[in-house]
Amino acid sequence: MAALRNANPDLRWERTGMLNLGLDFAILDNRLSGTLEYYTKNTTDLIYDYAVSTTKYLYSSLTANVGEINNRGVELTLNFAPLRTGSLRWNTDIVASHNRNEVTRISNQEFSTAYIDLANLGGAGQSNAFQQRLMEGAPIGQFYTWEWAGYNEDGISTFYERDAQSGERTGNTTITPVNKDRTATGTAQPRYTLGWNNSLQYRGFALTGMFQGVFGHQIMNATRARHSNVVGNAGQKNVLASVFETEKMTDINAHYLSDRYLEKGDYLRLAYLTLAYQIPTNGTSIKNLRVYATVNNVFTLTGYKGIDPEVDLGGLMPGIDNRQTYPRTRTWMFGLNFNL
């Protein structure tokens, strides 16, 4: 049953305002053209459920418009024709962008909170061990985790302790970390994104393909953490084969989520590649006879250890890989097109 909450007659739609400045250019007889844009977008009146006093309200939760988020960045679009000689033509398009996301407000005079903990991924011995924190001055997807400090003399993972007041390291480590030991350890917000289209034509042949890339962010590989529980899972549940090579068999904390399982999410993927041939049909009633072969998800260059670095980067909890990511398949297609 859904939790009961108070009615809010002042609840309204979220609002967005945006400023966009652009510069269009074309040189080399229009062989090189493009657009450079700067933008800043403010979203206000963000909706969230806030805890309220039951001395003033009937229930302990109220949905209100409080939060504000800012996105700002630059985007560069380039259209270039490097080759235009005889039967050989090469056209390439690049879209590269840099974005900075920041939560600018989550409180006001009536509804106040220092932060909002998110991404409770669970796991043995980790109840209420949240992995992200929404707070002013940080981006959405700010990882706020324990810090792995290596193994103790018994071969058990340890974590840095932090002072409850200052948040600084105490110089000690523990095998039983608690909430106060968490700290900012990374962000799920990419710094750069890239899209690169290419089209190469020679006589009746055409080769087209697109690269896509995302860079400068982290992914919480909770799937790997869960399957690293060598003590709790061995002989009963799935365990990664690599665990028996890299983990200590005495590590009862091997699966504890921390910056140990925060990985670079950078990747460059050849999303598709198509080779086509336009068959001459002179003297026939057939027009535009074309055969082609396409492969999707050709290859991915990444250091990420999970099954796919292209995880969900939207919503309030981006950059989480927690056994919900299904790998993208590689597909082959062959076709024949013609008109009569």
C-alpha cells in the first residue's frame, strides 16, 4: 500500500528556463561548416517528498516544489567533407559536448534538508547503505560511499573511518563501516559526450558508420560487488571466476559497496556499420537496385569490467549497474531494395 501523504494545493508543474547562444560558420567553400553553442538551463520547482512535522500536518510526508538544478555547457557540431575527388567522397559529422550539472537548491524556508540519500542497493550486511547523495553544490549522481582501505592481517576488507563532525579521516580503518564513514567519491555525470558519423562513397559502393562515446564519469558496479561475495556465495550462488584469483578467501567484506567498485565508465562504441552497393540496372524496368549488409553494436572500447558501460544516466540515480543492465546484442542484417 502506498504511503499516506498530505495534500498540497500549491503543488504545480516544474519550470525550465534556458539561454542558448550560438555561432554558425562555414569555410573552405562550405567543405567545413558547423555550430558552436553555449547554453545554460535552470529547472526550478522540482518536485520531491519532504518530511514534515505531524504537529502541523496530518501525515509525515508532503510533496512540494522546492529543488532547483542548473545545467550548462558547450556543444560543437562539425560537418566536414575531407574528400571530393572524382568518384571518391567522404563526409564526416561530429557532435561533441561538455555539460556541467549542479543541484543549486533542495531546501527553502519551509522545507529544509541538508541532503537526500539515494541508491540504497542493499546487499548482505549493508542495509540502508546508500551509494549516492543529492546535495546543494554537487551534481545529480554524486557518489557518496565508503572508501576501501585494503585488507587487514586476517585478509578482510577494511574501510577508512571518518570523524562524525568534521567528516575528515581519523587515521583508523574498520571492517564494520557505518554511515558517518561515507564521503564523496565520484560522479555519474559525464563530462564529455561524442557522436561521430562517417559516410564513404566510391562508385556504386557506400560505407557508413557511427561512433558514440561518453567520457569522464563513474559507474557503481554493484553487479560485480554482489558476485564477489566469495565467502557467502561460494558453493551456493554465482561467483565471478576472477574472484578466486583476485580475492582473499577469508574476505567476508568482499561484496561491500564502496569506491572499490566505482569504475570509469568511459567508452567508445562503433554503434553500426553498413556496406551497400548500388547495382546498375540499365536496360531493365528495375530502378534503384541496392544490396546492403549492416552490423549493429560492432565493438566497444572500454575499461569497464561490467557487461555494458552504457548504463542509465537519467533520473535521480544515474550510473548504477545493479543486475538490471541487459547487454546490447550484436545483430547482422542483410537486405535488398529496388523500385519497379
